[in-house]
Amino acid sequence: MQISLFGYLGTGAGPTVIDAYVAELAQAREEGFARYWTAQLPTDPDLLTVLAVGLREVPDIEVGTGVVPIQPQHPMSLAQRALTVNEIGQGRLTLGLGLSHKPVVEGAWGLPFDRPVRRMSEYLDALLPLLADRRVTAEGETVTARGSLRYPDAPAPPVYLAALGPQMLRLAGRRTAGTVTWMTGPRTLADHVVPTIREAAREAGRSARVVASLPIAVTDDVAAARAEAARQFAVYGRLPSYRAMLDREGHAGPEDAAVIGDEQDVSARLAQLRDVGVDEFVALPFAPDPEVRARTRALLRA
């Protein structure tokens, strides 16, 4: 099981968000991590622009978007940007896509949140041909794209979907490189995510990887870390898609999903994720204490 890091924009050390990201990416590379994932939050700077700078400045490490929401951008626009970033990075971009959440899509963007599976499927109808062949003719009920891109040499990035429900997991298995999960525990991964996406991939004659991301803290003060996880990640206990995953796992809140404990306990939790079929674990060290963060990253490196 590959182990990667996750971070939000602006969490590293630097005078600007971009400087902070470059510094964090360089540290991850120096520590031996092969990939660094970052989310596009609604209030953050444009993630793909920041990744382009990071890839230009820091060699020998891959980056992933975990994830970019599809609703506020047409697939032709996203294909242009993703191909540009991947050419800058010489093929080191992994493009994770998602549907965001109803409060953001309808409340902030004023866009419809209905028919999510159809919307994502039709988005892929447009995006995937543009990435692969630079031309598309796709006319759907929610997404239409006609035309081509004059960008022959840029490599196409692999596409992953943030998929939790069975229909979205089957879509990811049939048509993409895999899924990126968040706040999803080992029981749900073993009984639901892994078998659903792998069966769909087999039926389509392809393979699909499972990338699972969780908060993590290596510490002896488990109670303090759980309280911090409950505070930092409280919103994920209220958003319906993540709440469903927590309920399925039997978790009261995000603090139960977080991987917390000493080196032995955390290593056992990571081994459990590996054993249920996770291909890549994306760790989000979340403790505010720098000593805990350093201890966590040390274990992940080991």
C-alpha cells in the first residue's frame, strides 16, 4: 500500500499561499513521499494554478487533486487546465473529481445539485475524450461539449472520482482510474467500496484503484487528539455523503474515523486498511502540536 500525504492550501510555512504550498511539497519530497494530495475548497485560491507552480518548482514528486468540483467549470475548460498543468509537471498530475455538496453548489454557486450520477457521467462523456484525444462531441441533458483542443503533446492525467454511493462507485470502476474516499473506515471500505468498484471495473475489462484518506495523529494523548479531530472535522459529520459513511461504519463522528494512537496502534490501523484492499492511503496529519505532527510523519515515512 502506497502512503501519501494530504494538505490544505495555506497550511505550510511561507509568505503566500503559493510559497507555503511549494515549501510543503518540497518537504514531502525530501521525506520520501511519492505523492501529495490537496483539496479545492470553495474559498481557496485556484488549486490547479497552485499545483502548476509547485510542479515547476519541485521535481520528483507527484500531486493529486482531492478533489476538484465539476459544477463550476465546463469540461472543456477543465481539460485545458489539467493538460496544461500536467505538461508543466511532465505527467505528475492525478486529477481527482467530485460533486461538492448541496449547500455549496446551490447556496454559493446557484447551480443545480439534482441528478448527481447523470451529471458526473455526462461530464466524463465530455472530459475523458478531450483528455485522451483532444476532441469531443457529447450532448447530454446536463452537459454538452463539442469541439477540440489544440494541445497535441500534453500527457493526459489519470482521473479519479470521489465516489461513496454504489452508483458513483460503479461509474468510477467502469470509466476512471479509481476512487478517492474521505472519512470512510475499514469496514465500509471492505464491505462496500472495494467490492463495488472492483466488480464494476472487472465487468468493464479494466482495473480500479482505491485511494483512502483519513486524518491521522501519532500521540500518547488520544483524548486530546480525538477532541481536536471532532473540532476540526465537525462539518463532515453533518454533510450527508460523509455522514452516511460514518453511520455505515458505526462512528458517532469524525473523531472515530480518524487514525489516532501510538506507533503500534496506528501501524495496526494502517495494516487493516492495506488488508481490506486500499491501494493508497492518503494521510492528513492534523494535530496542532508540531511534535505530534513530526512524530506522525516519521511513522508514515517508516
